[in-house]
Amino acid sequence: MIKHVIALVAASGLAAKLVKHLSQRHQTRRSHEEGHRHHEEVSRWEAEGGNLPPAPPKRAGAPRGRNTAKKARAAG
């Protein structure tokens, strides 16, 4: 009886170790593939011209800020 329990515990431990090992291999492979995919995307982005030129500056409208009401009273 004790031999069966020991064998069951040993088999369970080996199975758990195998699952953990396979999971780590899968995660390593996946991270490598993601890195490769990221490199390809960056290369394609650079080939297309990278960042777009900055947008032209917008015209300044009405002043905004905390003291806008005070400035309007003082000016007007």
C-alpha cells in the first residue's frame, strides 16, 4: 500500500515538473516571436518614413488661464 502511495506521489511530481517545463519553453518561444515581430514592425515603420512631421502651430485664440477675467477687466 505504501509503495503505491509513494509511486503516485512520484508520478504526480514528475507530471507537475513536466508541465512546468513545457510552459516555460512555450513562454520563451512566445517572447522570442513577439520580439521578432516587434523588430519587423519597427523596420517597416522606419521604411515608411518614421514619425510624421510636426503639425503646423495653431493660431492663438482667446487667452486661457486663471487670471483671464482679471486681465479682461483691466484691459477693458
